[in-house]
Amino acid sequence: MKKEENKILIVDDDPRICWMLNEALKDESYKILTARDGRSALRTVVEENPQVMVLDIKLPDISGLEVLEKVREAELKVEVIILSAHGETKNVVQAIKLGAADFVNKPFDIEEVKMHIRNTLERGELKKEVQYLRSELKAKNWFESFIGDSPKVTEIKKVVEEVADSSLTVLIRGESGTGKEIVARILHHISSRKDGPFIKVNCVAIPKELLEAELFGYERGAFTGAYKRKPGRFELANQGTIFLDEIGDMPIELQAKLLQVLEQREFVRVGGVENISVDVRIICATNQDLEKNLAKGSMREDLYYRLNEITISLPPLRERREDIPLLVEHFLKTYNEQFNRQFPSLSPSTMRALEDYNWPGNVRELENLIKQTVVRGDEGIIISELRKRSLPSPTPSAPRITEDDLSLKRASQKAVEETERNLISKVLDQTNWNRRKASQILRISYRSLLYKIKEYRIDS
Ligand SMILES: Nc1ncnc2c1ncn2[C@@H]1O[C@H](COP(=O)(O)OP(=O)(O)OP(=O)(O)O)[C@@H](O)[C@H]1O
Ligand SMILES: [Mg+2]
């Protein structure tokens, strides 16, 4: 591995730390980039594609954990080493969940940081190879990876097979966790474009200001920081498929440009004049009510009709309960292999409980539950989890009114807070702390969810 190709991004608001690491790592002939707050760190990751980011947790704008979360949501390929002060155990647990590659305690020894960076770079290379091999293997049986033989799933498989090879735009709709992304990947992998790239863009995860540059690329000098031309994801997807996930969140200002690509397969880079032509298949997905967006004016009508060339609607799991045993068997096998366990099949009564449950988080929720069961080696958690999740949100008992708290208004406010807190914790558990998903289920904005988590001090 040639070291000089490796870019390392140091993110710390303390200029002395940035300077010290910069000096020490220069000898290693890495290219060092620095950022002093979370937002500029994200921008640098998008623009420069560093291999490793050394990230402080405390930053002046958004926290290091939020940076890590955004990096994961946008599926940016950077390994993250967290710098944390002693006593920040809770943050470390959260960072592990978010897939941080390594941790360094502050105050640190320079040699130690160097070693962590070297190890992380090596592991990153290895991971790439394994992922590649795995996807090769998967490509052979893509079609079988979509589990289910209910009439609804059989019908979907038929449509998928019929439309895979056409160049028509496909819109995949369905609640969260119903398998929209798998269907998009299958469409690509069984089409004649399968040897070309499959590029996924999560429209909601990329900051609005960056989305246009990310999709269409930019020319040198297009904006501050655009030092050189960068191709966008449409160009990267040439000869392959682009998957625009969460299309319902595409900002209205970008919709006309997207429509032009859909119609003419042509666009102009940000800051450019030349028309770029691409040969891409476009697949979109959403769990939103696009008709409502249309009525609200947050989606253009012409784009809506254009996206609707072929629609595949995935049913929620509760409408195809007969697929549950097959899915359970599939996930047991997958996770027994992955974690090297021999967890046997489930008892009939547990299976019945699974078939009776309502599955607001659909297949993803089922998959997570089976994964936990295999890892913990205990079938009992299924029944207790399902019972917990099925409970109606607790109606608050009349709050005890104290001397200094006699106001009726305050009492009902307290009750509301308690109900909200319980419901939010429940949904966060159900979605494995995927806050974006949770906000959708709770029908509040992502921002207000983050605010409430903080306000109610909800921990994972
Ligand atoms: N029919 C299926 N067979 C096997 N696994 C499935 C099936 N449907 C979904 N899954 C699994 O469930 C999880 C969620 O699926 P996926 O990410 O495709 O859902 P989604 O509809 O894109 O959800 P979201 O709207 O939340 O992004 C994935 O791990 C996927 O592998
Ligand atoms: Mg998805």
C-alpha cells in the first residue's frame, strides 16, 4: 500500500492538537487535512475522500458523534478514529454502535495515534477486499436473496424480472424496512448493466447545500473550496445504475435538474457550461406519501409523473405474515454463520408470537430481533420484546401534585412529557436507534426528535 495516497483528516477544535498531529504525521508522508468543526469536517470528507478521519467528540457546532452518524447515513467511505477524553464511556458505546474503527484516549501519545492510523488503514484495505468478494458471491444468487413465497412477493418477483432489463425509471415504494433497497440492488444485478457500477445516493443524508454538487459534480472554482473538478454520482454511475433513495426528500430546487437528467440523460456540472451525457438506469425509492408532497407543493408534478413510469409497491410485513417463518429461517442461518453460533430453530409458540405481531419496522425489525436472539443465544427475549413493543403506550397515572406544583397546566404537561418520553424510547429501541427512521415513524422532524432525545435524556 502506497502511503502517499492516503489522506488523513484531523478534526479538533483545538488548533494545537491539529498542529501537533499534522507535524507528527507529516513524516509518515500522509496527506494531512484538518477541520475545526463538524460541518467543515463533513464537507472535507465529501470533497476530499480521506481514508481515515481522526475525530474529536467535542466540537463547537455538531458533535463528533453526529458527524459519525452523518458519515454512516450518507455511506461515505472513511474509517473513523474517535478521540475521547476519559470518562466519556457513554459516547464511546454510541460510537461503537455507529461503527467507529478505533479509539484513542486524550491526552494521547503521538506514537500511539500513528499506530492506530496505520492499523486502521490496513484494516480498511482488508475490508474492501472482503466486501468485494462477498458481493461477487452474492451477485450469483441475488434473486434468491429476496425471501418470501407469499402471493404478493411472488407477484413482485415477477415484475422485477420483467422490468430489470428495460431502461425505464423504476419507483419503489413501501414502508420503512420492507426491502426497497434490496429490490433496487436486485434490479441492477439481474440486468445487463450488472457489470457496471451501482451507485446509491441517500437524498436525505446528504446536506441540502451539498446535494447538487454530489449528484452532478462541480467544476474547479465553482464555489469556495472547489480546488479541482469533481465528477458527481451520475457520472460515476455511467453504464450502471443510480439508486436515488428517499426521493421524497429531494429539495424542490433540484427537481428541475433531476427531471432534465431523467428525460435527456444530460446535465451540467455545478459551475460548468458543458452538457455531460450519461448512460444510467435510474431507480428511486421512497416511504413517503408522494401524492401529499404533490399537494403540498414540495414535489413537482412533472417529476412525479416521470418517476411513476413503473412503480413497485412493497407490502408491509403484516400484510404477508405467511412469509415470516421463511424469513426467520433465513435470518437464523445468516446470523448463525456470521457469529459462528448454532442457534436452533424457534419453538412453535415463539413462531406464533412472531406471526401475530404487527411489525411497524417490517423486515428490518424482524431481522434485528433474530440477530439479537442468535447473538444472545436466548429465544426468551423474543417474547419479552414483543410484549414490550405491543403494549399500548402507558397512559400516565395521575401525577402526584406537590405543594409547589399545584397547577393543572403543569400536571398535564408532565403527563404529556412522560408519554412522549416512553413512546420515543420504544420507537428508538425498535429501530435500533436509527433516529431518522424513528422520526418518520413518530411523524416528527428529525431535528425535533434529536431535540427531544436530548431534552428527555433518553439513552440507548
Ligand atoms: N424479502 C426480504 N428478504 C430478505 N431480507 C430482507 C427482505 N426484505 C428486507 N430484508 C432485509 O431487511 C432490511 C431492510 O431492508 P431494506 O434496507 O431494503 O429496506 P428499505 O425498504 O430500504 O427500508 P428504509 O425505507 O428504512 O430505508 C435489510 O437488512 C434487508 O436485507
Ligand atoms: Mg432503504
